[in-house]
Amino acid sequence: MSKTSQQNTTTDASGASVIHAQAHSSGLQQVPQLVPVSPGGGGKAVPPSKQGKKNSFVDRNSDEYRQRRERNNMAVKKSRLKSKQKAQDTLQRVNQLKEENERLEAKIKLLTKELSVLKDLFLEHAHNFADNVQPVGTETTTTNPENSGQ
């Protein structure tokens, strides 16, 4: 048995190339294959949210529709309340952090003043201590007037 095949390429209405392969003497069925004409694919993808939906008319008076709308409205209210609460919490946290920052800045100022005062006291004490201490070997001897006459 010979397994030769023949391919015919045609373009359909959507612009995709269709390859028709015929297998001779093998008994295989002809299976069309879609091959994109352009590298980009040529077609638009349908989002998953739109794939399963039918384009049928929705009866706005039905109980199912009313229930879906009520559930959706409740979900929207809940979402908006949650968003509003989150914004309020964030604003409250911002205010707390501002107050803490002000307290810390005041503490920095106080500690800086305290450091300056202690530094001045230390330098004054060190200067006075240096003036009172004489280098070794430069001691002055005093003569005793009582001993000088004998």
C-alpha cells in the first residue's frame, strides 16, 4: 500500500488558511486544519465571561432576574461599605501617625537641647580640670622660713 498524500490550501471567509489533506489508499478521512494567515492569529479572542452567555432576551419581570438583581445590589452595597470603611481606617491611621510624628519630633528637640547642655557642662568641667592639673616634674618647692635660719 502506498501512503502518498496530497494537500490543497484554501482561504475561508475569516481569512484563515484551510489545508485539506487527502491520503491515498490509506482509508483516512479528510480533516481540515486551520492555519493562521498572519503571525498575530487574525482573529479576536472572546473573553471567558462572554463565552457562556447567550444573546437571548432577559425577562426583567421574572423572579430569577429579580433575585439576581437583589443579590447584585446587596453585593454592591457591601463592597461600597467595605471600601468606605477602608478609606476611613486609612485616614484614621494617617492621623495617628501624624500625631506620633509630632510627638517624636518634640522629643528629638528636647533630647537635642539636653545633649547640648550636657556637652557644655562636660567641656567646662574638662577645661577646669585641665587648668588645675599640672604636668609631672614641674612641681614648685616652697621653702620653709623656719628652717632657713638654722
